Amino acid sequence: MNSFIDWTFANKVELGGTIFGLIYIWLSIRQNLHTWTAGIITSLLYCWVFFEAKFYAGMGLQGYYLIISIYGFWSWRRGRDNGSEADKLHVSNTKTNLWIKLSIFSLLLTSFIYYLLGRYTDSPIPFGDASTTSLSIIATWMLARKKIEHWLIWIFIDLVSCGLYIYRGLYPTVFLFLVYTVMAGIGYYEWRKEPVKVQC
């Protein structure tokens, strides 16, 4: 019992990030505006966790999450353009031309982050860190725009991340990302119940 208490105290920041991460994904499935409030708290906690684990790209990603959370809050609250009912943000599919742009951006960003990590840091798994980071940037932007396919990208990211975190011994985070994987599947199923529009 004492060893469990000691372990909990030693990992309190990571456990806090896990709890708020679960709240974040649950609220995003429900399309609740406070998805982004929980996202801000999760990002602040995991910035410290990833710094200690030497996941530098993952740590830098948290800064992006803070910015995109502010944008997501505004986007979900205001909708598109002037925020009128006609311009309200709805769940939508992603057009082919946007997929092409996002794919090119992902490849370029992964290459750039991989170069930085390999040359300037002691990251133990620079490619895994770089690729999951670039895909996470794209998936979070897609969530802010309510693109339904972002759930499918998250399923892939979460499964790959589980392997990375097992390697680094971040077991509460492994649990979190396994739950993320399941909840991303649920999120995709729930969002598909809504009328889906095709937007750019």
C-alpha cells in the first residue's frame, strides 16, 4: 500500500494529465465547448511530463495545443465567418484537395522535426516522436474544424504512441492512450450519427 502511495505521489503530474486527458476526449465526443478548457489543462501538465521523459517534440506539441485550444474554443463557439446560424460549424467530411495539402504538410513537418530531434537533442526515438507530433498537429486542427476523419487519425496516433510510451516506461500514459484509442472509435461512431457535410 505504501509503495502504491509513493508511486502515485511520484507520478502525480502524469496522473493529473491522464485524468484531464480523459475528460478532454469525453467532452470532444459530446462536442462540448469545454473540450478546449480540459485540453489547456492537459497540455500544461503533459508539457512537464514530456520534458522529464525527453520527448521534446511531444513537449513542444503542448504549446501548439494551447494555441489550437484557444482557436478551437473560438471556432466551436462562433462557428464559421460571422457566427450566424447559416455559418454554424457542423461535422463535415474532408475534401480530397485538403487531404493532399494535409499529407504534404505532414511529410514536411515530420522531416523537419526529425532533423531537429536527431541533430540537437538526445531524443531516444526521434522518428516516432516526430511523426506522432506532426500527425497530432493535423488531427487537432481537424477537431477544431469538426472534420470527422480526425478520429481515424487519432486511432493510428494513439496506438503508435502506446508503443513509444511503453518503451519510456510512462505506464499511466500508456493506459490513457489505450483509452484514447477506444474513445476515438466511439467518437467516430457518435459523430457519424449527425448529418455530415462536405466542406473544404
